[in-house]
Amino acid sequence: TTKGLKDYYQNYFPIGVAVTPHDLTGANRELVLNQFNSVTAENAMKMGPIHPTENEYNWKIGDSIATFARNNHLKMRGHCLVWYSQTPRWLFKDEQGNTVTKEVLLGRLKEHIHTVVNHYKKDIYAWDVVNEVIADDSTYFRNSQLYKIAGEDFVEMAFRYAHEADPKARLFYNDYNTEQPKKRDKIYKMLKALLAKGVPIHGVGLQGHWSLSQPSRSELEKSITMFASLGLDIQITELDVSVYAGNQGGQLIQNAAQNAKAEFTPEMESRQLEQYKMIFEVLRKYKKNITGVTFWNLSDRYTWLDGRGKKNYPLLFDTELKPKKAFYEVTKF
Ligand code: G3I
């Protein structure tokens, strides 16, 4: 096909993909350019990789992706400025190895956010400013090192710093399991409180690490309408549909080694196709609220979900980079 996802969806929303440098050459590059009109760096712009020591920024990979986007007229989302994972070791410690105070931590976050947002100002139109701060259990905020030192204030401050650095950038809160009612309620509560305080936050990223069994159509619609009622843009920022049941595909793995070469069965294929069909029907229905949909990886040849012990097949292109049945399903409307 010469017509790509981005063409089918040109009257709906940009269609993006998370990339690594491997996606910018050869057959991968061709597929990216044929199918997508937006990119996100899968890892390169996270704090650990891009700011490995206090006085050192590693721009190389992020810049190569940003240059690729610019040269090929793709939109680019920035991911992510503040996250509990992939943080550099130096962030929480002073020179004596003691845990830093809240003031020092906020100062470091401010310097980091100003520097990175400013560096990519020309190329990045939307940032995941704060990633995954709401807890999966019954507590409110995730009890991360960031939270232990700075309490919930770091969330608000991160958005303020990002807005100072680039007043034109669209600023997102990004999280997963946003269709689970309890977690969704907590995210909603946090966003509502931040907006009431005038914090510059423009959108919510529903990561979209979904599976054959989740989310249901009604929970997905509920999440979109609830967050949209706050006046926020909605983007699906990390879409994939694991071929295993359960959240993020990881929970059912019993024997990782034995299952390392699990096959993509006809049953997985048909259930995945139905799930993708449902998801895109809903996204088209709410096109007024949805300003972007990004897949988390390019094809089944490489997906972060493989790292969970069992080969997975969560994307629209197969291990040979060919469109799967689900591709035809989401482009048939
Ligand atoms: O680059 C290092 C390499 O130097 C090192 O030798 C090797 C040994 O472990 O690790 C390499 O880093 C890995 C990195 O990916 C790059 O491949 C990390 O171990 C690995 O943990 C990391 O995984 C990434 C994960 O975030 C980190 O939690 C995945 O690629 C990435 O897809 C994933 O993305 C996240 C989003 O940012 C946020 N939402 C959830 C999503 C999936 O977990």
C-alpha cells in the first residue's frame, strides 16, 4: 500500500510512533515515513539517558530523532520530563551522598526542564511533562523518590517550569491504566485540582498499553469523556495491544524461558483485530477531543513487551514489517 495510517486519518488526528535510532534507517525508516506523521523518542529524551550527570547533557540521540522529524515534516512529541523511572543516579543525592532537600530537588528539576524544553523548542510541539505519578494501589500518589522528597508539589512545579521554557508547547500529564475506574478517579481529581490552581496543563495522555481484554468500549469512552470534561486535549500516547490477557501483557507469564518463542496464533489475531477495531471506532467518534494517537514501537519485530518474558505481537505491522489484518480493520471506514 502507498496509503498510510496518516493518510486514512488525516481528517482525524496525527498518527505517531515511538522510535529508536534503528527506526531511522533502511526498511524501518521507509515504514515510518509511509505510515506516520508524528514521532516520539522511545527512551532518548528521558532524564537518565539525556542528563546522565549533573553537568552533562547527552543530546546525540534525541537530536538525531528531532532532525529526522524536522527534515521529514513530522510532528514530534517530547517524552518525558519527570518520571520516577529512568532517572539518573545523581538527581537525589548531594556530593556527600546524602539525600537532597525538597528545595534542591526542585531546583534540579527546574534546571533540567528549562534546558531540555528550550533545547527542543523548535521541534517539539507537545511534552509529557509528568509521567505516572498516580499509584496503582489504593493510595493516591505513587510513593516514588520524587514524592518522598518533594511531596506532590513537584507535579505542579514541573508544569510551571515547562511553561516558562516554552509557553507555546502543549503540556501533558501521561499515565497508564487510565481506564481503571479507581485510578482514573484519582487522576481526574489531581488534574482538576491543578487546573483550579491555574497550573498550565493542556492535555492528558492515555498511554494505551492495552490487551485483548482491556479496556472495554464503555470504560474507554468514559475515560475520554471524563478527561475531556476538564477541557483537556486527549492523546493516546503509547498505543499497543498485547496479545495476552491482563494489563500490560505481563501478568500471565509463568515460564518465561519456555514461552520466549510464543507464536502469534489465529485466535490472537482475530481477538486483537476486534480490539483494535473497537479502539479506533471510539477514537474516531471522539475526534473533537483527540489530538494525537501514537503507537509504542513500529512493528512486531521489536516491542518493549518482548522484555516481559514472552514474545508479543502488539502492533499493526508484523515481524516482516507487513500490515497485519488489524491494520486493514482500522483503515476500513
Ligand atoms: O541502554 C541501556 C544499555 O546501555 C544497557 O546495557 C541495557 C541493560 O539493561 O539497558 C539499556 O537500557 C534499557 C532501555 O530500555 C533502552 O533499551 C533499559 O534497561 C530498559 O529498562 C528500557 O526500557 C524502557 C522502559 O520504558 C523503561 O522503563 C523501554 O524501552 C520503553 O519502551 C519503556 O517505555 C515506557 C514509557 O517511557 C512510559 N510508559 C510505559 C512504557 C513501557 O514501559
